[in-house]
Amino acid sequence: MTQQPRDQPRYANPIQAPGTDEEQWRAWDGWNKLPEVELPTSGRVVVVAAHPDDEVLGAGGMMAMLAASGVAITVVSVTDGERSHAGGTAVTPERLAELRADELRASLVELGAGTADIVRLKVPDSEVAFHEDEVAAALEARMAGARLCLSPWIGDVHGDHEAAGRAALAATRTASVRCLMYPVWMWHWARPDDSRVPWSSALRVRLPGTARARKRAAVERLTTQITPLGPDPRDAAPMPPEEIAHHLRDVEVVFE
């Protein structure tokens, strides 16, 4: 086994390691090789998020397009994201949960989806894997009649994202609803043509200018996630500008 050089930093997981610069992604020649996905233009779509902001970052453009077509949207927040600043001192977890819920509502308004139904399952943040069966049951109860489910990708290398995605897959299979999974952290730890990514099952959605502008405005509403809560390093923004850049392109990607 090859030993890691002593002077090379060690990271607990790929999310903590330095990420891929957005310029590398934008220069990638693989975008046009991804098939286009056709979104519903009527009916109802269920959007699952492990934390309030995942759906905006990973699927905000699609949500704007769906809303513009008159599609009804149900957003299911599996957790309230109350531990996004673990150890921070500026805001209590309880207050952070409510702030993030407010930010989600404001983001949905920016997306043109202000009438969306929002369901908060209130599973403890960072513990979704321990509640997978109950999350799947709660999601299944909301799949009846849905045309599509958008959920976190099961390979995102984030425990809550992957568990929420697995629960959504279980629910949609039982309800015979199509499930498309959006990545969030993949753009950080992966690289163009990365063999760890199942590109053969990837689909793309080209975002028109209006949807892209709406998504940018929605992201700006995620104040607790994109700006520091206070001077303590533990209150730093979980999504700094270099991460946000991955989610402001003119294309979104999902896996089927």
C-alpha cells in the first residue's frame, strides 16, 4: 500500500479537502455529451432536500422552470439544517432552524414558487441515516399523483444527502414516480470526467436566462449559508463564493 507523504494534509472526507475550481468545470467539453431531460409542464413535483438550501443550490433552476410552467411544487425539508454551524456561538441551533426555514420561503418566492407547499420533517441534522425508513414513509405519503421527484444524489459524499436520496428512491419506487437526483457537493470533490461519477446516467437541464436569474436571486436569500454569522471561525459561511460559483451556471445536472 502506498503511504501518504508526511507533508500532505489529511482530510476526513473529500468535502473537507480543497475543491475543484469552477473554471475547470466551465471549460469541460463533456456538457454537450449529456442528454437533455424533459421536465413536466403540468401536475405536481415533489422536491426533497436534506437541508433547506440543497434544493435551491442543486435544482433551483429546474424549480423556477417548473413554477413558470404552472407545475405545483411540494418541498420536503428532511432536516432543518440546525447544525450547519456546529460549535458556533452567534446563533443557537433552534434559532438557526427558523432562520433557514425563513430563507427557504424567501428563496422560493425568488424562484417564482412562492405558493409551494413546504413540509418540514424535522429529522435531526446530520442523523438522516438513522431515520431513513421513517423518512421514506413520510415521502411515500406525499408521492401520490406526483409527476416527478427531485432528490439529493445518493453519491454526493455527504451522509444526510445520501440518506435522503436513498429514502426518496425507496418512496418513488413504491409509488411508481420518476426520481431524478441532483448533486450538490459533487462539484467540489469531483473533477471533469471523474471516474467516480456515473456520467452514463447523468442528464442535463439548460437553464434559460430567466430561470438562471431567478436562481441567483434565490441563492442570495440563503444568508446564513453564504455569509458569516459572526467573527468566530465556527460561524463562517458553509458555502463560500467558490462553492456558490458551482451552482450559478446555465446548466443543472441530475442522475437517474
